[in-house]
Amino acid sequence: MKAKVEMEHTAADQTSHLWNAMHKYDPDAKALVAVSGAGSWFTDGDGKQYLDGVSGLWCLNLGYGRQEIVDAAAEQMKKLSYFPLTMNHQPAIQLANKISSLLGAEYQTFFSNSGSEANETAFKIARQYHIQTGNPGKYKFISRYRAYHGSTMGALSATAQANRRFKYDPGAPGFLHVAPPYSYRSLYSGSAEEKDLRAADQLEEMIKWEGEETVAAVIMEPFISGGGVIIPSMKYIQRVSEICRKHSVLLIMDEVVSGFGRTGKMFGFKHAAGIQPDIVTMAKGLTSGYLPLGATSVKDEIYQVFKEDGEDNHLRHVSTYGGHPAACAVALKNIEIIEKENIVDRVNDLSNSKLIELHDLKNHENVGEIRQVGFLLGLEMVKDKVSKEPLDESILNQIVSECKQRGLIIGRNGQTVPGGNNILIIAPPLTSTEEDLDFIVDTVSSVIHSI
Ligand code: PMP
């Protein structure tokens, strides 16, 4: 009997009752059943090993199977298996304090279970903040086309990728979208930085046209990740921050992907000098995916508004499992390891000495642009460099599937035009060895040259 159960769980089986996420982009994904993982690699039911070149869903910052993290979860579960954050528990207090010190200013943190919930929480805080500071008309949120901010209705409404919203619209009211700082396909001319600054101007124009008295917040990732690894000039981020301040609009920085070392800084926004977002949202790398946890950190001056004038001003928002003691203990251990093992420096060193070798593909006729920050790399695949038309779906599928055949999982995303998910994405665990990175570079290069 036991053997039969194991068979059922490890065999590649088209008849399983499990509903997979997103498998349209990888038609044979349903056949893969993982059974174990260590470092950057996982093993399937047939014993085949794969290097996870996208860190699961960009979350496995420390890779699979770290015993210290497993132990931290188990010890916490034995001590206090659950407790709601309507009151307090030690791991949540310690983690909130740690996050505040990492962000570099006084921040107060509300915990949830995912990136989507972290962003939903941010939207509610932003609207309530404006009501309680005498600006009840400020309810709109602005995000950029190509952005992904989550799957729940509010976070999906901030998400501005038509293929993610197709058949789920209309979204929640009050979410507006503006052009991203996408210099490769900008309507403007000039240097990349000049084009990006025009995108910032467009954002300011939108605030003015809508009326600044109606705009609550701008939500942005420092680097658009899921929308195709779009890396703006740091002046763009600084300009957006200035625009927000000028119009009393809160800046929500979505660090769900870029947080905890992925880009070669502890947080992506730290690449832009002088930036201190009003609200920072986190998930994924916060626990390296070992347990679910989302965090919404708000600057202390915003938090104070929720404490003043009695009962009615408190945040009427609650999450049963948000900030679960085991998840917080895992996050604390995860951050301790990131610091102890100098993971951020490691990402800087190896992204410049190893992953950078993928830039040798830039002369390939189908590689339009290569964009990289730390361990986050996108290859924009085109039919040719002049028309910049996205490479055919079938060829993109073939590249992803050939990499998989050779034991490497890579991602594909972007939505350059409707249906054109033509960005190949590489975002390996931050603990990947030099050999792992060589394997990624060799496999991706040789597959692209062979197809
Ligand atoms: N924000 C960003 C930038 C993301 O990439 C994601 C997930 N890919 C989310 C939010 C949503 O996170 P979750 O899937 O944990 O809800």
C-alpha cells in the first residue's frame, strides 16, 4: 500500500486533481512532481535533478533545505504553535524591530501571509491615513503598466498586465496605470535616463490631471520583476519619490521580489540614494519561502495617525495567520543567515563575475536587450533587433522546455504586447555556487544558440 501511495505522488500524472498555477506558459509543467530539494537544486519523482533558476517563484533566496531554518520553525512550533497578533508574541516583536533597523528608519510593521496581502494592507492603510489627516478625497492608486502586485482583487487592480486581468476585470475602482520606465520601448528619444525621466513626468501629469487631492499613493517595485525585469535609472526612482512628496501622495515600495538581497542590496530601493518610502511591502525572500509571510512596514509618522484620537482611528484590519510565530521565527533565522554569510556581498560579487557572462549573448540576433541587477536577469527575446517584435511563442516555449530537458528551470514573462511574454527570466537562489552559475550560463547560452 505504501509503495502505491508513493507512486501516485511521484509519477508524472495528467489525471491529478491538483489545479496548477499558470501552466499555460509551460505546457509540460503538469508532469513535474518535485520530491526533495537541496541548495539550488530539486529532484523529481524519477530522480532527475533540476537547477531552480527562478528560485521557485523568486522566493528561495537561501535555496532549498537549510536545516537551521527548519529547526527554527520546529522549535517555535513546539514552544507556541499559534498566536494571533491582536496581541503579541516574541518572534513577531523581534522581527518587526529587525525590519525597522534594516529599512534604515523607524517603521511599524503589520504582518500577513503573502505579497498580495501585504499590498492589500498597504492600500487600506494609505486610504485610512488620508481620511484621518483631513484628506478624505485621496483614494486613488497609481501603478505602472507591466507591474505585478498580486493576485487578490485590490492587488490585481494595481497589477497592470492585461493577460493577468483578462476575464477577471473589472478590478476594484480607483486604480490607475501609467507608462513604466521602459527605455527599450519608450515613446521618447534620448538617453535611457532621459526616457525614464519622461516616464516620471507622465506620472506627475497623471496626478495633476486626476487632481492631487484624489490620489492616495503610488505603488511601484524598484525594478519591475515579473513584468519583464525592467530596470530604471535610479534618477527615475528619486524623481518619483520627489513627485509623491510634492503632491502629498504616499510612496508604496513593493519589495516582495527585490527585498532581502536579490538585487545586491538588502532592499531594492537602497540603490537609489536618499529614498525612504512611506510604506514598504515584503514577502518571498523574507522567509526564503520556507513558510508564508507578508509584511507591510509603514513609517512611524504614518503609524502615529492610527493611534491618535481614540478607537475610531485604529486599523480595522486583521489576518488570522498573518505573522504566525513559526513564520516569524523562520524570517528571523533567514535574515540572520543572510547577514552572517554576507549574502548581499556575495550577490554583488557573483553577479559581476559569473551571471554577467550571459551578457555575451547580446550580439545574438534574437536577443534585444539584457537587463540585470544582482541575481535578477531578463533577456528580451525579439525576432530581430530593428523591429524589436517579440520572438514567436513557439520558439520561446522551445527555449524554456529545452533548458528544462537539460536540467535548468528558467522563467518567461513580460507581456511586451498582448500575448508576447518574450522575456526570459533568470533569478537563481542567492546561495547558488559558482558551478551552479556556470551551469546556468552554459545551458542558457547553448540553448539559445541551438534554437
Ligand atoms: N508583488 C510582486 C512584485 C510580486 O512579484 C508578487 C508575486 N509574484 C506579489 C506582489 C504577490 O505575492 P504573493 O504571490 O505572495 O501574493
